[in-house]
Amino acid sequence: MSEIVKTVCGILEGFIFVFGCYIVIYGHLTPGGGFAGGVILAAVFILIMLAFGKERILKITPRRRGALIESIGALSFLSIAWAGLYIRGIFFRNFITTNPDNHFNILSGGTIPLYNIAIALKVMAGLFLVFFVLSITRVILEGDKLKMVKK
Amino acid sequence: MTETMILSLLTLMILGSIIALESKDLLSSVIAVGAVGFMLSVIFLILRAPDIAIVQVVIEILTLIILIRVTISRDIHIIGDTREFLPFAMNLVLLLVFFIIAADAIRTMPEFGTGASKVALPYLSRGLTDTGAANIVTSVILDYRAYDTLGEATILFAAITGAITILRRKAKND
Amino acid sequence: MCLALFVVGLYGICCKKNLIKIVLGFIIMDYAVNLFIILIGYRKNGIAPILDKTMDVENFALSSVDPMPQAMVLTAIVIGLAVTALMVAICVRIYERYGTFDITKIRKLKG
């Protein structure tokens, strides 16, 4: 990719990352939430991969770590739900009691910001893994047959 | 006013999708689908659903990136688009029958614009005090209906694992 | 009205020979279904279901659009992306095996 694209992407990816984190954490006060924020965070990594090539992304997140982050997201979602069951007796119960004077604050959401973060981790790792695997397999033409090579 | 806006955008979307399906060049089909998706996001904004509009825009961009990455880097021959005449005619008849029956079924539904919110009134009135979240949609998907979100996470996991398993192979042809 | 969009998507699935066009038909059908669900929950001159410091709770409950379809569609859109990615992965494999995207030729070549 050309120099202009590389420079612009290098500057932009930090901003997009912060913006994605903002949408995830403020998900219970403004539109957004875990899904939208997670997809935006995945777009950051895809942007790095499109602009700089596969080598740079392989230094940051190899595939094992991507799968690990996705599993951590899923398991933490489940563990928060189980903690609700264990503490209050109903599955998924919102067990952090909220102070009624404290509305419209970050900390007034109870378990909802934690859920948002877990979902964002899961969605981000999953979508980035899919794009990574889709783009590192390439088809090369050998004589008559087409052979698929994983780089 | 909003209704005319929605209808005109919907007509544009139908035109765009017909262009996407009929055009001979794959790149212009993919771009047309992208345009349809962005128009859909604008319709979501008109329908007062900002959450959905954000998600739709970002996912539309990712879909475009995946499609272009897969279809353009391969060598695509231009192949004839529609099937032979007899299956094509049968398909058209089938689609016409489906369209007539479904339009009849839709006509019996309540009118556009009356909210079907008998279920959602308790969520709206008690959402803030029960959960402490000002965004009622978030409180619905993460507190009142968190089981559905768990199911959705499971589906994402299964689909992504399936995609990775399909594409993971060493350079061997079997 | 958005039934027409759904039928266009269905036409894309049934009547086209190119595999990528079939995937595009799926995507269009997905958009049509999500739009339909949100259209059901709309209230005329309604407001978005997000509370504000200045808003009155009872007024809000009577004048907001329905949040239930929006919650359902939110997850449905992300799942649509995952299914599209899966279909595209299958298309890549088919292209590797048969060398073409034409489904009539795929039927004729065996292995």
C-alpha cells in the first residue's frame, strides 16, 4: 500500500480504537453497546492488516492469541451470568445494586458494562479471526490445477 | 412525511438490489449491495433506531471488505447469469405465487405506525429504575433478555469456528 | 413494501448461476427481514428509546418506539455477518476445488 495510506492509517487507528472503547463502555447510556463497539474494534485490526500487510499483524496478534481472546470473552460472559445465579438465586440477575441517586453515570449500570466488555472482546476477536483466515489463504495456479496454499 | 421518505428510499433500495443481481461485473454488484446497505442504515435512522443504524453501518463495511477481498483477488470469468429457460420460468412463477400470498398476509396486519408495544410498556417504564441503564435497548438485551444474548454469542462462536475450520488446511489437495 | 425487497433477494437465490450472486441474494434477504422487523415496531412521531436527564418517564413510555424489535434485530445483524462470512468461506473452498463459480458446471464435475 502506498505511503499516504500507511501514514493516514497509522494515525487513525489509535483514534478509532479509542472511539470503539467509548462506544463499548458507554453502551448503557448512549446508543451502541457491546456489539457495535466490538465490530468497530475489529475494524481497527482489519484496517492495520489491509494497510500494512500480514507481517505487521502477525507480530501483534498471532492466531492463537486471537482464539484465546474470543474464548476469554465468551467465558467471562458466562461467568458473570453464573455469578448472578450464585449470589442472588436467579440466572443473569443483576447483582450489583444501583444507587437511585446515581443515574446517568458510568457506574450506574450494574452488570451491564461488564457484559458489554465481554461481548466486545468476543465479537472483536471473532470477526478479526474470520477476516484473517479468509485473507491468508491464497489460490495459486500451478499448471492445470488450482492449489490452495496457506501462507 | 417520514412515510414518503421511507418509501422513496425503499424504492431506491429495490432498484439497487436489482442492479446488484443483474449486473455482469462482480465488482459493481458488490458496490451496489454496499449502497443498498447504507440506504438501509439511513432508513433505520429515520425509524428512530440509532443503535441499529450504528451496527448496520459498521457491519455493512465489514461485509463489503470481506466480499471484495474474496471475489476480486481471484480470477473471475464473466459467466452467463441466468439459468436456462424452463427452470427460470418455474422460479418466476413460484416467486409470483409467494409474493401474492405474502402480500395478502401482510395486509391483515395492524397499520403502520401504531406501536405494538403492549409487551414493552413495563420495560420502558421500569427500565431505568430496575437496571440503571438509560439505553432501554441495551437493558433489554443485557438484563431482561440476556438469554438471547447468550444464544447469540454461541451462534457467533459456532459460525466463526466453522469458517476457520473450513479454511484451515495445509497445502495439500484432497 | 419491503416484501418486494425480500422477493428480490429470493430471486437472487433461485435464478442465478453465479455463486457470488447467490450470496448477494442472501445478504439482500437478510436486510429485508431486519427492515421488516423494525418497521413493525415503529410508532408515528415517536422518539428513540433512550432516556435523557430532562425526560419524564411516563411521557417517555407512551411516546417511544418499540424497543423489543430493535433488541432482536441488533443481534440478528451481527449473526447475518457471521453467516455471510461462513458462506464466503465455503465459496472459497468451492473455487479451489472446481476452479469456477458457476453452479451448473460444479454439478457436472465430480471430485
